[in-house]
Amino acid sequence: MSHIKLNNEKALVVFSGGQDSTTCLFWAQKHYQEVEAVFFHYGQRHHIEYESAKKIASMNNIKLHELHLDTFKELGGNSLLDHNESISEESDSGLPNTFVPGRNLIFLTYAAALSWKIKAKHLVTGVCQTDFSGYPDCRQDTIEALEKAIQLGIDCPFEIHTPLMYLTKAETVKLAQSTGGLSAQAYSHTCYEGAVPPCGKCPSCLLRSKGFKEAGIEDPLVLRTQVF
Amino acid sequence: MSHIKLNNEKALVVFSGGQDSTTCLFWAQKHYQEVEAVFFHYGQRHHIEYESAKKIASMNNIKLHELHLDTFKELGGNSLLDHNESISEESDSGLPNTFVPGRNLIFLTYAAALSWKIKAKHLVTGVCQTDFSGYPDCRQDTIEALEKAIQLGIDCPFEIHTPLMYLTKAETVKLAQSTGGLSAQAYSHTCYEGAVPPCGKCPSCLLRSKGFKEAGIEDPLVLRTQVF
């Protein structure tokens, strides 16, 4: 029904400025001629996420789209958005209290709407089910169901790519290296506390640190920010 | 993984204050003990949609949630949101130029996130593929794919109900009557021009008028607003 012709050599990366989506940016550049990125402002705790995304995109000459999603704040009730609530591993629901129901579904659907506009056939997201984060919308079966819903709902043959889905953090570090994206990791953020240098103690920092250690590679972010 | 227990007797209706979703509200009240509704502010042309939704919800003692979605405006490029563009049947893409890519996917995903919060198992939407509106995200196969994506992505057995999917407008009018929702139609809006009394000439007014005529029922909105 839709006469829009998607560009098979164009990809849009859902980009948070974090370690995983930064890796995806370079993976996408290896695979597609044209790569753009989209950053979602959705009420994050820390401005550093946006600063990281802008810095990495501009250093690599990647067009960065920005979309504002205030709806999650209205829905309320999770520690990533409620700046007064502390972050813990698990909430009453059995999910981490950083869980925003349907967050990745929303991100990817808006990304698809934007892809429709810029005619990019490929959507790339850094979701990963091996890091045991407990987010059901990061799993492959969810992504496949959503891909079908988006294809039918926008009537375009979008493809959602999840290059990190089954990788360990160490393998993600190695993928960043093999796609030329290691040095950009000096500007990617990870710390839940938004600290620079990173706190090194939150679950997110620990996961990143373990990944680099297992990969036998020094973290460019640590090198850049360490205090001598 | 999620320990949230959904209430099998509770439904959330995606509610625009229009003819179809007003009918759904009464359908839901016939089927479930508890019914709530959600209205999306997404940059509609006319304030009358919101006024209709508030009026109908309050007259029927239904809790009305409100969520604001400014993201569609940022995405831009369609006549329902761009107040300077005129409405026509078809745009360059072969879709009506009222097409917002993925709009219903987004509405239903946010509705599911809200359902998770209020523990409603059932989502009700007035989408309909028989009115030939040309929106691919109103079709049953899209809704079924999205239901699966939502179930997996939020890890809850939500059910999406589309009571109007295969009904003609005349059948929708009769459903409104048989569920006790006919008089509420006096306050539902339809007109693309947002006019009161309705313009009677836009595609939306014509479709409504044809439906009531074929059902052999006088439109309570016409009765309420006609000028003597």
C-alpha cells in the first residue's frame, strides 16, 4: 500500500551514547553505506548521556536525530526517571526497578517512524539478552515480534538488527575493536551515577569493567578520565 | 519474570472521544467489571477531541488517564498535526496524508505500559479495517503482531481487543445501541474540521452519516447540535 521505497544501504542506529550503542554505530558503518543515529530524550537522570552521544556522533560525522519522549515521566514509577528514587537490583514486580515497561518497544517504533521518513531500511539496536539485565524487551523473541508489528503497521520491510544480542561484554569490546570503534569508547558513558570518571562501583560500571578485563583490552574511557 | 498479576476483569480503552472509541467504551463496560480509559494528547488539530473525551468519560464515571506525546510533532510531516497543511485523501506515499507512521503501535504500547501499572489485562481499541481508511496499523494482522510484541516485551499476558475490526459503520452504530452507548454519541466528535455542528462534508462526517443512515438510527450528535 505504501509506495515508499526504502534504501537498502541506509541504517538508523538507536543511539544512547552508551558502550553498546556506540559499538552498534561502528558495526552499522561496516555494513551500510549511510548511517544515521537517533537519540531519545526521555527524562534520563544524567546529561552526560546526551553529551556522549553528541560528541561521538560529531567526531564520526554521523547525523544525529533527536526525539523527545516525555511520556515515560508521566507514566512514572521507576528509578531511572524518578530522580529521588535510588537504583536497586529488583523492585516489587520482580524486575529491576530501572525497568520502564515497553521502553525499547517505544524506542524502536519511533525509530521505525523516523526510518520511514529518511527511507532507511535497517534499524540497529544494542539490546542484548546475555547481560542478564532482566529487561524482557531486550530479548530476541520480543525484537522479532516487534519487527513484524512494525513491518505490518508501517507497511514497509524494515529489518531490525541486534548485533550484540548474544555477545558477552568481552565479545562486545572485541567487536568495537574489530569495527574500528574502540577509541570512540573513550567518550561513551556507562555509569548509572553519571560520574566522570565513572564510579566503578555501580552494576553498570562493574559489567563494563569485567568486559574489558576479559577481552584483555584497556578501557579508553578509563584511560581518558583517570586521575594521575 | 514479572510478578505483576493482571486483573482479568479490568480493561483499558484507548479513547479519543470519537465515535468508534466511544462505542468501544460501552462494549468494554458490557464485558469487564472495571473499565478505565486513556486519552493521548499528540498535537491534534482540535481541542474538541479532548473536550469530547472528558465529557463522555465523566458522564459515565470512567477514570480518564491522559498522556502527552509530543514526539509525533517532532517527526512531522502529516496533515493531522501540521495545522497549515490541508487534509486530502492521499499523499505522495500512497497513504492518506493523515497517516502518522506507527501511530497506533505507539498508542497501544503506551497503553500497555499504563495497563501494566493499573494491572488491567485487557486493552481495547476501536481500530477497524472495514472503513478503508488505508492505515496499515489498523489491520488485524498488525494488531496481532503487536499483541505478541507487547506480551513478550512487558512480559505480561495482555490481550488486545478490537470489537469494531470487521464491522461496517452501520454495524458500529448498532453495537453502540445494543451496549447502551447510543446517547453518549451525542458528545462524540468525528468531523476532521473540528466543527460543531459537524461540517457534514469531510470524509469522516460523510462516513459517520452514512453509517447512521444505513442503521436506520438518527445520530444523537446531529440531534444535539442541529440549528433549528
